[in-house]
Amino acid sequence: MIKNIIIAGVGGQGILTIASIIDLAAMHNGLYVKQAEVHGMSQRGGEVQSHLRISNQEIYSDLIPMGKADLILSVEPMEALRYLPYLSETGTIVTATEAFKNISNYPDEAELVKSIEQSAKTLFVNAHNLAVEVGNPKSYNIVMLGAAAPFIGIDAQQIEWAIGQLFGAKGEEVVTLNVAAFHKGLALAKEFIK
């Protein structure tokens, strides 16, 4: 088993938090994990991405070759489009619908969605609204993690455990809100898979 995942978004959207949760869950299950990330522009709203590779056998490279990603998990739609060359022919895109317009020439949103939709099997997630429904707009990224969970290759309960581990120091209420956000995204993904 090997899963190649690209997690993409804009600085401040919690990309590295998503990667940390998946890393914890994978290692807790005795899997090998390699991760490479770019996160130097977070103060300016620049791109942040992480290559995440999970396997039951040793992995020698932390970078995902072009055309080999099983999943693009994007917390911003334009970033999903940016990483399409990495997606395998059978890969899936899970992307938020909310645009983070940090450039003056941001593409037309309808055209952006159309381009993504025509490129691969895509689950679009209105993550902000789902996070608001659970009472924590900051859990936007955890909603996205839940929506991507069925495509990661790790049992959802193990990912939920990792959420508890990562947020445990912040108190039970924070853990509960994030677990609820995770389940909102997971429920959407289960509907998509049917």
C-alpha cells in the first residue's frame, strides 16, 4: 500500500495541521511516512503545500513524481488546479469551494470550478459553511480533512484519534469541535462515494 497525497492551500489555512494529523495517524498505525513542505509565504497569503507519502514499506523519497498523486487535498480551488499535473489518472481531488483571492487577476470562479471538474473525479466542499455549522469557523481545514479521509488509506477512527492527540493540549472543547468538523466533512465524502 502506498498513498501519495498533495495538500495545498494558502498560508494560514492550516495545511501543515492537516499534514501533522495524517502523519500522526499513519505512524500510530505503524506505517512509513515521508513529508516535504513549502510554507515560507504564509505571512503574505502565498501558496503552502505539502507532499505526503504513506506506505506499509519503506519510502525513499519525500517528493511525489508528476502523475503519481492519489489525492489532491486543496483548501483553496486555484491551488487544486495548480497541482493537477501531479494527479494520477485514477486520482481524486477534494477541494474547498471558497476562493482565497489574494491576487488581482484571480481567475473567474465558475471557470475555475469547470476546469477542475473536467480534469478528474472531484469532491467540492463548502468547508466554511460546514465549519460554521459545528460552531467553529476555524475548523475549516479539519472539515476538509474529513472530506478527504476516505481517500487517504487510513481508517477514519485513527484520524479522529490523531485529531485528539494534536489538539488535546488546547482542551476538550477544542478537540470536540474539531472532531465534529471532521465528521461533517466525512459525512459529505460518504455521500459523494455512494
